[in-house]
Amino acid sequence: MLKEMVIVSGKGGTGKTTLTASFAYLAENKIIADCDVDASDMHLILQPEIKQVRPFPGRKKARVIEDKCIMCGVCEPECRFDAITDVNVINPIKCEGCGVCKIVCPVDAIEMVETQAGELYLSESRYGPLIHARLFPGEENSGQLVSLVRQFAKITSGTKNKDFIIIDGPPGTGCPVTSAITGTNLAVVVTEPTLSGKHDLERVIEVIEHFRVKPAVVINKYDINEEVAGEIESYCEKKGIPLLGKIPFDRRAVEAVVNRKSIPEYCDCELSEIIREIWDRAYSLLLEVTGEYSA
């Protein structure tokens, strides 16, 4: 049975990708999917070898057919996005593809053309297969690209006989997050003991539960504010959400990232042992959720 665990966070900078990389190092028979397509960085740690690159199509955008254009300027004031910067120059970054300029052009000198919004990568890393992507600046449909990453992760799991997909999800609660969470078996939320961290944790838990996915929580750098960490523990206990563990602040986590390694790969230390214990609890919970193991 194919199992899917997604690691998410209510906000950026909580240590989500660092923990995901550690899980990926400890996991067996897995595919790694980086679904943080707006700011992917798993590849910075894994240094994968890209095997295939697939274009991700974007929306159609306007383009001037220069030999037809009579420089009348009718289109410029009609563009509400200020994408027409000169009489016959259309800024592709500002263009939203609404097509108004094409409609008002008296000589049919504007056409709508297909564009590329990003790229999907099928790679091999020292931890195993990595499926990741990059959305180009200013482009949209990041949720659709996340779904594409997950789709190819599932295809790859079949061709390589893998039974587990570990997903580095995007932060927040928007469309990319719902695309990363939907249909998974377990969503691990990495939070930090700050008021904003607690607030964003509660918001992302609501999203996870809306899609009927089992949530679990990890508190990172819990010792920078043990009072708020305690409030998060109480929240989890009240909601019946498993608290997989608490990670203390440790400079070796930063050192590991600088050296392009996960924490358990970088050092055999107390921090690594804590993360190993969290991983064991997370994977046991995943097996319980999928019915493969009963505690």
C-alpha cells in the first residue's frame, strides 16, 4: 500500500524542510517530493542529479504581431494591468492574459500565445528519487504545479517499487497547501513557540482536519519560549492531536544545512537522537492510520 506523509507549517521559517530532510534520511523505500514550488530548497540539501526536466505550461499572454501593428495606441489605455509599456510593447510579467488588448485592436495585431510558468524536475539524490519543481517569478497556478509534483511522485513510486512518499509541503494555508495535503495519510505540522506560530498552527490544523487528514505536531526550538510551547502542548492535548516531540534550539541544525546535510547525517548527537525518536513516532502513527500496524 502506498503511504503519503506531508510535512507542513503554518508559516515559513519553522524548520519544516530541515525536519523533512532528516525524515527522508531516516526513511526507507521512499520517494521524496518537494511541493514548496514557490521557494523550493530541498535540492540545496540533497544536491540531486536532474534526470528529466518537464515544462509546466502557464496561461496564455498577449503578444504584438509587429508587422501588423499600426502604432495606433488604442490598446494601451484599455489595459488595466499597465502591461503595455509602449505603443507596441507588452510586458509579459505584468500581462494577466485577459485578452482585452486583442479585442480592441482594430487591425488584429495582437495574439494570445502559450507561455511556460515553471519546470518540473525528476531527479536522483543520495537519499533516493526526488521530484521537485520551480514556479517562475510572477506566475500563478502553484497549486496545480504541486498536484503535478505529487502525480509524478506516485508514478515514480510505481516504476521504482517504492511504497512511501514523503512530502515537503509549502507553508501557510493557501491553495498550494491544500494541494499538498489532500489525499495524504498523515500531515505533520512543524511549529515554533511564538504567538504567531501558535496562531498559524491552529489555522493550518483547521485546513488539515477539513480535508480529513490525520494531523500531528512537532514543536521546533521549544526552549526559546517554554511558556508558549506549553500552550501549544495544551492545545494539542485538548484537540486530541498527537505531539510527536519537541526539538530544542541547537546551532548544529544550522551547521548541518550549511554543510548541505540533514541533521542525522551531519552529526551523531543528542539532537539527532531526538529527531530519530520523532521520526519513529511519526512513522508508527502513519502505519496506524493506514491500518498496517496497531499499537
